[in-house]
Amino acid sequence: MGFFSTFIGILGFGIGIPIGLFVGFFLFVFAEPKNAEDPIIQPLYELDTSDLQELMPEIPYWVKHPDYDRVDWLNKFISDMWPYLDKAICGIIRSMADPIFANYVGKFQIKAIEFEKLTLGKLPPALHGIKVYETNEKELVIEPAIRWAGNTNITLRINLLSLPVKVQLADLQVFAAPRIALKPLVPTFPCFASVTVSLMEKPHIDFGMKILGGDVMSIPGLYQFVQETIKKQIASLYLWPQTLEIPILDPSVGAMKKPVGILHVNVIRALKLLKMDLLGTSDPYVKLSLSGERLPSKKTTVKRKNLNPEWNEKFKLIVKDPQAQVLQLDVYDWDKVGTHDHLGMQEILLKVLSPNEPKVFTLDLRKSTNPNDSQNKKPRGQIVVEVTFSPFREENERLSGPLDGSDMRGSLMDHAADSGSTSGAGLLLVTVLGAVTVEGARHNNPYALVLFRGEKQKTKLLRKTRDPVWNEEFQFMVEEPPLGEKIRVEVMSKRLIIGYRSKEALGHVDIDLTDVVNNGRINHKYNLINSRNGVIHVDIRWKTI
């Protein structure tokens, strides 16, 4: 009897413990309090120190941080729009989820997957404050403090074999402080090319999940595990400095294309040109230009009375889009009186060039680019040129083979040299963004002058303003880095009608270019010399080839 009673006791204990845990779990999940009491509401002045400390996380950011602004008007706008935003967002979720669900149908004995209910609830997210940053870049940076405790109801039905399995996500809560950057700002609606989002701290995410009616998040230990896993995954993807970039506009739309290299052109000679003068000769010269540029064309010297001229003259042209731009060569006969006669022209596609590899072209001149022009069949002579495309250092990784993509040798250069170089020719890009508080004694029609190595370039004149915004870029090609040199930016004002003292200096600044060469770029606001309160904003970049 002793052995039998011991065996029965062990068996009862082994069976009773699992049954007890199972019954206790379901009682814990499905049991509801019978005597629910209303919460006690007290004024703040009746709370003690410990109670106030517990409330601190719930206080809006604009109360705790003076650099955060209160945005009740925006919360009101979101609240009024939320019923429509709910339907729109849920529609986007359905359209994105349907192709994903379709990939799983037919696998793992899954017959169908669909949303039974999908709503974000009636409670909209609230902004507890918003902070706006001022930067020198062409961007708008904001940090909203977002809190959303919504009564969401997302029910997913999975037909597994003949058994429908329902998974419900409810009562979603999200507390986050993202940094949102709209950049770059461009003159095309909606006036920014992309949205960049990063989280400044780990977000708080809480939700309830039910499977077959049971709240799985109530299982001891599972809730904390899920919380930490979600936080770690989100932090690894979007916690600053990691970012999520959402493109809004095509990169080619609205944004100004930046120079990517220099095209070296050596106009060597021309052969058997047309006779345009009465004495059976011509006075030829060549004009060079790149498509898509508004800059004046480059010109060779005029070779008098020569049908087979030798030039050997070298030119440099700034390239912004080597895949699409074309070098156009036009040969003219110089005339002392009247217009110059057009002897012929030819074009070279930049995409056929390999970076840093000289290529000599002997081209038959033609009347125009129209292939159906019958006059193109007439012999007009030839022109011989040598062309080399030299990309800037940071472009060499991307443009390591022929520009048409037919041969990708992929020889990567050292990326450490991208930021700047202290040797070799390059391009100095000076962008005069604007100025503030520039005031003249007699008139305020400001414009800016950029002076470098004897070359002078000028912005447009803006009428009757003390805070001009130019946003104009100027380019200077140099053979050696401008170490130890300075560039001067002057702000001038001009009287709109001719009179005494029609021009007036509003201030100037001399900028040392050593830091630009060493760092690759400076973006700074400078106090103007000989100006009471004037400040000018200048962006300078140095690119080497």
C-alpha cells in the first residue's frame, strides 16, 4: 500500500500542476474585475512630491523644455482630419499588405490571409510640442514629441487548413521623439526633395495581442521580451545617426545639378574648310559649348586666310551631367562687317568617354544636327579635337568605367581623399546665399560681388530690401589649390536712376580658403566689415580632379 499510495501521489502531483497552471492562465486572461471603481481625480496643488514625480513623464514637452513650441492648433487640425486620415492610412496599409499576404497563400497549409477589421481608432495622435532647428543648409529640421494612445483594432484572419485563426492587435501606444528633415529645399512643389527621419531616443511601444481570443501578451515574461525586441530592432534601423529617407521628388526635378568634373578640350586643327571669302580663303575660328549650360561659349583665336588652320588651343568646361551632356563644336568664318558665316558643326556625346582617358576625334563637319538636312551631304571639311573628361575625386568611385556603362572596371580610389586635397587642379564653387541687415545711407538695392584672382562675378540686384536672398553659385577653375589665398565678397547698392553717387558699398568680407581646401567645404555666416550689423551667408566648396 505504501508504494501504491506514493505512486498515486506523484502521478496526481504531475497531472495537477499543468492542469492548475492552464486553468489559472485562462482565469487570469479572461477574468474581469466585478467592482471597478472610478479613478480619483485631484488638483495638482493637493499632490505631494512623490505623486508629482510620477506625473513628470506625462507633462508636455513645451512645459518642460522652453525651446519646444506649443502646437494646439496643429493637434486640433489632426483631430478634425483624423476620421479621414484613418481611412486613407488603412487603405494604404491594405494595398501594401495584400501583395505580401499573396506570397504566403498556398504555403504552410495557408488557404487565405485577409483583414477582418482594420481601423486606427477614434483617438488621434497628439503632439506634445515641436522644436524647429536653424541650420546653414538648404533644409528644414523639426523635432516633434509624438504621443499616441489609440484604440486601434486590427484583426487578421488566417485560414489554416480548415481552421480560421484570428490574430488581433489592439490598444496600440506609441511615444516617440523623431527628428524630421525636409531636404534639400528646391523651387518645385512641395519645395523639398526628400524626407529624412531618425529617432533621437528609443521609442516606447505598447500593444495588446490576442490569438484565438487569448491575450498572449499576458504570458509571464513574454511581454518584456517582446518590448525589448521591438525597441532593439527599431533602434538598430532608425535610432540616430541611422536614418530613414523617403524620396518625394525625382533627383533630376527641381534640384540644381552640381558639377561632377571638368572636360578638357584641345582644339588641334581643321582640314579642307569651305572657301567663304572672295579671294578663295576663310578666317576660321571655333566656338565650344556644352548642352544645358547658359554660360558664354569658349572661342579659339581667328586664323586669317587659312583653310587648314592649326590651333592647339586648350579649354576647360564644367560638366554637370556626363550621361546626357553633349560637346558642341561650331566653326565660323570671321567677317569684319556683318554676321560671321557658319562653316559647319559637330557634336561629341560625353557618355562615350572614359574618365581620365584622352580621346582624339577626327570629325566631318556638317550643316546642322538634323539628319534629314540635305546640306549635310556637302563636304565641309574636318575638325580634329582631343577630349578628356576628368571627374572630381568623389566621382571616381561612381564613374570608374566608360560613362555609357559598357565596361565597369570598378577601380575604387581612396575615399579619404574625397573631402579635400592639397594638390592638383580643381574647381572652386562659391554660393552667395543671402545677407541680413545690410543698410545703405542713400538707397538699399543690394547686389554681391565675388572677387578672386582678378576675376569678378556679380549676383542679381534686388530692389528695396535690407535682407536680400540671392542663392547664386559662381565657379572658378584653378590649376593649383588656393592655399593661403583669400576670396573677397562685397555687398553693394546701386541707385536705380542715374545720379550722383549711384553706387554705395554696404560692407565686405575676406574669406581665407585654406580651410576650404583642407576640409572640402565651409558654410558660414560672416559679419560684414564696414557695416553696422550686416551679415552675409556664403557656402564655398573645393573639388579636385
